[in-house]
Amino acid sequence: MLLIIDLNKVLENLITSKTRIRILVKFFINTANKGYLRGLAEEMNESTNSIRKELNNLQEAGYLQKEAVKNRISYRANTKHPLFEILKKIISQHIGLDAIVEMILERMGEVKKIIVIGDYANGIDSGIIEVIVIGDELNTEYIEQLSDKIENEIKRKVQFFIAKSYEGKGLVIYEDFDLMRNEGVKK
């Protein structure tokens, strides 16, 4: 018997608060992300009371750390929490990043890096994932077909950009250290 699991449904059934899910995405998709009450309320278009409630619950459970920064309380993921890696993995699967990496590596060629930029790199679940695929001699025909396939699977729009290198900011979700090392030897 084939068991198909929709990770979005699993997370939504496990955590019934959509606000809590959005906060977890914000802080666990990229651990460099920080936020404060009013900024998160504006970003998520939610009331400060609902954001405060969820931040307090997550902080009391130990998933978030808070610190005072210039008269504001700033929050970020608690990387020392015993469930940190598990939550990070669940959030990555919820967004669909694991599926993106798997499908890209399947037939793209020698991929050196896959980087998420834009909203998702900043922890904003906007529905459009921007992905830069870095490598030489990549299968560009496959990437055009892949976009629709991934969108159907993860229920989010994906925009791909192909490059030989990238120096900007982003969230690295895959890196082939052997290819990167070999490139340094060739020079």
C-alpha cells in the first residue's frame, strides 16, 4: 500500500494556529532571521495581540529566544533547543525546499549550489519561491519543465534563475563541496 503524506496538511493539523506556523517559518527557515513584535505584526498582517500570544508561547516552550535590543524585544530561533534540527527539517519540508533540491539534482547536471533568495530567504511565506541554481553546463530545458512539476507538488510558485556564480545574499539549501573543491583545483 502506497502512503502519500501531504506535509502541509500534517503541519497544519499538528499546529492549528496559522500565525504560529508563519512565525515558525520566519525563524526556522533561516536562523539568521530575527524579528520584533510590531515588525512581525506588520509583515504578517496580523494584530500585535495574536503575534504576542504566539511569540510568548513559542518562547516559553524554548523554541524562540528573546533579547532586548534598543528598547525592543527581538526574537530568533533557539538553535540550542533539542528539537531545533527537527523543526528546521519540518519547516523546510513544509515549504517544499527538500522537494526542490531533489527534483533539481535529478536531471540538472553538475549543480554546485542551490540558493533561495527573496521572501523565503527572509522567512516570509509569500507563495513565490525564488531559486538560483548555480553550475556549469546545466540542463536548462529540464528547468523549464521542472517549474510546473514542482509547483504542483509543493503548491507554491517557483521562479528559477540559472547562473555560473552568485555573490548576493540568500539561503543556501544545497552545496556540492566536491564540485566546489574541484573548481578551485582547476584554476
